Amino acid sequence: MARSTMEVAFLGTQMTQVEDTKYAKVFYGDEPDGKTEHGLSIIGMAIAEDAADEVFNAGSKFEPLQLVRITFDVARGGQNKGKNLALHIEAVDTKPARPQTQAPNPAQRQATPAPDAAKS
């Protein structure tokens, strides 16, 4: 089984419980193909059963279309296809990192030697 992450536009989480089984999904938007859809392509991914509560509840913290990072396992599915199971979801920090520039401390500056006086 492989593990991967992706950054996508968050749309929502959904959970349904039937008897003792939870069925949970996370929905996200992807670029439309321009042929069968316009706007956002809406894609759903099943949430792993042991992570269902955590991922479902995390969905309440995000705004629609907020950029999120989904961590998921890719399990073997039928007909040589992978089956993605969401494990974790978190916000992506979209603020650019500011470079840490510090002015040199005057005490740490090296003194530059004064030029020698012209000798006569």
C-alpha cells in the first residue's frame, strides 16, 4: 500500500452511519476538463474507517474552497485500479514565508582599519 498527499480546494465532508458501519467521504474540487464539466470538478474520496471521525470533524474547520492537504493511502482495488482512502486533512498555509533578515548588531561589526597616513 502506498501513501500520498495532495493539495486541493475543500468542498466538504460527509458521514452516514448504517448500523455499526460508518461511511465517510471528503469532497474536493479539481480543475474541470472543459468537456463534461465547467467550474470545479467535484470529486469524492472515501475516508478510512479508523480515521472517519477525525477527518469528518476536521471538515468543520475549513471554508468552502479553502486549500487543504489530504493524506491518503492508495490500496489495491479491483481491475488493477487503486482505491484512495483519506487518512488526514489539514489546512495549507498559503501565506508566503517572509525572509528572516536581521540588521547586524553594532557590537558585532568589525572595525575597518583607518588608512595609513601618507608618510613623507
